[in-house]
Amino acid sequence: MQYFGNSNKEDIHAVGLVFEPNFFRLNYYGDREAQKLIGTEEVAYGSEPEVKELSNLYPLYALTFNAHYTLMPNDLFDEDQAQKILAFNTESKSPNVDWNSDPTNQAKIIFERDIHSEQYLDSLFPGLQLRHGVHALLSYSRNFKLSNLLTILAKSGEKYTLAVFQNGKTKFINTIDAKHIEDVIYFLLYTLKTLDIGVKTPLILLGVSPDDNGLKTSLEKYLTSVSKSSPVSTNLPISEEEVAANWIGVHASLCAL
């Protein structure tokens, strides 16, 4: 477990859960407003902590990045057709779907239910809703006030989500599975070319370890402005790169609650 500042286990009172493709993350807090991140722990599936170790903590949020998703404008959304829409737009074959509302974009995020994560969550905190991580990413981006056009590349395990925002609205968002940096770069450059977006548009990397410079270095061969630092300030005693790497944990009050 990684602690921030001079915090220790006795300071923990609340927890947020983020289910990712190869592991899930526990973000521990010293308050119920997710303002004071105490530490973060990465847990492999199959090595889940005992229920009794976590169930005495106050549950703040639960997010999943494991499931297929698509966005649908509210005017076109029909809950009876949600599964068919998801299957048409993605590779999802699951009959189990759910959706979250995105008021800013006046859209629904339709996603495949992450049944395995739901079952573990029900054993810990019955009734805590599992939402899709893309909802948190869209909410987080609204706190960026850097330019009229902005791109974000968020890493979650071997999933990479590219989001393009223009004048505060979502212009494009999509996720790919990629084991090689070259595939991520091709995905990014092809998308920018298709959307007629220049290489000078700022790109912010989220979810990338401060010690991992491979992706940033490779992208800088093609883009003029690549940053691993979050533009959203925090009072926590950690670097801007650590904030970007742990963006959900640090800024859950802005995007996950």
C-alpha cells in the first residue's frame, strides 16, 4: 500500500473502489467527502481483502473500467433498446446492461454490467452503485480550463481511453485494448487526423505512473504538448504527476461521488 504524506492505517475512515482490467484499486480516505486521500492499494483479482477488513469503512464510490460502453443522446435513448444499442456500437454480447446520466453532454452512458465486480461489491457494501469509469473521466475533464480544444489519454491497465473536448463538451471518446505503445500512438494519431485536429493540441496523460516515461517520450515525437501533470490543484503533499497518476483517488470529490 502507498501512503501519502505522514498518514498511516489508523487515519483511514472511508474507501473508494476502482475495478480495472488486471486488478482493482482501493483508495483510502481520512474523511467522508473524499478530500483527504490517505493512501492507495492495488489488489490482484483472487487476492481480495477479507470482507471484514473493509466493511467497517464508509463506502464512497465504486467505478469499473472493465466493461464495454457507448454514449447515446438523451433524445434518442430508449431503455428497452439499450442492450441492442450497446451490442451494435461495441463488441458486447452481454444481455446485462446499465446506464449513467451525463447531464453536461445531455447523454446516457450505456455500459455492460461488470457482474464479477458487482458480486464482490455486494458482499462488502450492499446497495453501493457500480458506475462506469468513463462517467468519472467526463466529470473530471470539466475542471480543466486550459484551451478550447483538449485531448486526454487515460490509462487503465491495458485499456486506453482517448477523449477530445471542445468548448467544454465531449467531441469524441473511445477506448481500446493495447499491449504495445505503438498501437496506442496509431490509435491517437489516426483519431486526431480523422477529427482534423492538429498536433499542437494539448494532450494530458492520466493514470500513468510518474516513473513510466515511455508513453510520454514516444508521443512527444509526434505531438508538441504532452503532459503527465494534472492541471487541477490539490492540497495533498504529492507532485502533479502523482495527481495525474491517481486522478480518481485524489479528486474523487470532483468526479466520483
